[in-house]
Amino acid sequence: MIQARIRKTFPPHDDSAGFSLDVDFRAGAGVTVLFGPSGAGKSMVLDSIAGFVRPDEGRILLDDVILFDGAARLHLSPQARNCGYVFQNYALFPHMTLRENLAFAAERRPRLERHRRVNEMLERFRLTETAGRRPHEVSGGQRQRCSIARALIGGPKLLLLDEPAQGLDAPLRVELYETLRQVRADFQTPVLLVTHDLDECFELGDEMLVLCAGRVVQSGAPPEILDRPATLEVARLLGAFNLIPAEIRTLDPGRNASRLKIGEFEIDGPYFPGRLKGDRVTVCVRPEQLTALPRNGRPGPNQIPAALERAVEKPTHVHLQFAGGIAVDLPRAAFEPQREIREWVIQFPAALLRAL
């Protein structure tokens, strides 16, 4: 269990804006993902836990060991924190072979145990055949696996991963995810993983902390956050939603219903607790939750007409972009016979609409 309350402020300078990190969270077994845009403070959180950055205030506790306590002026060195760290650039020693990199990380162990442990990690991470090569002589995936093996060889209480899939092509990314799932299953080491890739959160994350401008703005399991973003800010950070301005025309708590005006049209929605008639809101709905149909006469219930501006081919679907900024994801088979059509209607599912 890692418990972290971290405050760190960088004042503004002539050529740079100020920044303030203020987070308070707990993370237990499994993979906890720190998700957010560049500059949100994700890597600074890892560096503060690892001991590379000294916070101004706060307290960091790993199991029963205090790593940092601002009030007591306690700040353990990185070597004393028992954290494994996988850096974005792998940070392997270029003059050492893969075996030597692992042996160096295990140097505190007795010689025979160190030798056994290095061989075990080389085999576990499929590096035995390249153990005598230096980092520049092996593939990116092998360097990545060696970096993870080196971080784990000392038996850390916590594994820190800073955007481990950055720069990897699709096959290597899949290989990395398989490796990390195996790490989670075999080592039972809690993991904090930094990413700005939503797919990666779902691939690996048990819990998710959404960071923005140095603050945790929402936490929970990835599916929960995707289904129910807490604020408009979180929905924008996730980048997976249509965000449509609307006005609440009616509210009926007894029927769990509402009426929303979008542009010139009105559609049904669910009841929105805490909202009032006349409130201007942003309707939040994912592209795959909408349905697009060729227009044939007047729109039906909960349908809004829209002109197709662009169709983007994706590996598993077609992403349709309509006038007004509305996007719909359709299966390829549904879109293919209608790809020449430009006038459509968009079907809104009343029960799935959220107001932010």
C-alpha cells in the first residue's frame, strides 16, 4: 500500500509559468494508472515517491515505512526506498550487457543468490539468448523487458512505470502489455503507471487517477470513470465523448425523464438530479452509443438531422464526423452500403445521456 500526500510548487519565471502539484491518494495491490495530459504532474508524482524530487510538504508512506515527511524533515534517499523505477528511455547502462545490467541492480544480494536471480529474470523475461548483448544491440522490446526485469530484480515493494509504451510500435506495445500482465500475476508487486493513453488504462489498470494541472480530479476503476465522468473537465481529458451544448426544457423525476433542446430540436433524456428547468448544460455521450441512419423524411423520436462531413476508416469501425461537432462510430458493415449518403439522422439513446 502506498499513501501519498504531496505538495510541490514551482514559482513562475520570466520564460516559464508556475506550477503547483497538490495530490492526496492511496494505491494498493494491482495496477494504479496516473492518467492525464502532458504537464499534469504525473511524472512528478512518481519522482516524488522515488525520491528524485523532494516535495515542499506532505507525507509518503510505503507499507509501514515513511519515505517522506515534510513536518519531520524526513526524506529517504532513492536507494533506501525499495522502489523499482522503469524510465521512459529505459535508462539501461549502455556499456554493460543485459546480464551485467541485471547483476548491477542485484549487487546487494549474496553472490550465489545474485547469479541465480539474474538467470531467473533473464529466463522469465525471455532475454537468455541476448543476455550477452549491450542495449544498443537488441530490439526496443528487449530493452523494455530488461528495464522491467532490472526494476524487479531487487524485490521492490512498489514498481513505478513512466509511460512504458511511449515510442513502441503496435506489436511491441502488445508484447509490453502481455509482459506487464504477467508481472502483475507473478510478482504481486503494486504498480503505479503513468500514461496519457486511455486504451492503456483499460489494458492494464485496476484503478485510475485522473490528473489535471497538478490535481486529482477523479479516481475509480477505468470503466466507471468512462461511464460516469465527474465533470466536463474530466470528459474533455478522456477525449472519448461528444460534448453537445443543450438546454433543459423539462424535468420529471417521477418518470425519470427530461426534455433537452439541442439547436432547433428537442430530445428525451433521463432525469438529472440537482438540475433545474432552463439550465444550460453539456450533454455527454460516447460516439459508439449513438446510431446514425440515412435521412428519410422527417426525423423520428430522439433523432436529430445532421450532414456528414467526414468518414474516417478505423481498424474496427468507421468514425463519422457530422456538422455541429457530433461524432458517431458505426460498424464497417453498416456504413459500407451507405458511404455515398451525406444527409443522416442521429439517434440519441435517452437513458445513456449525461448532463455536465
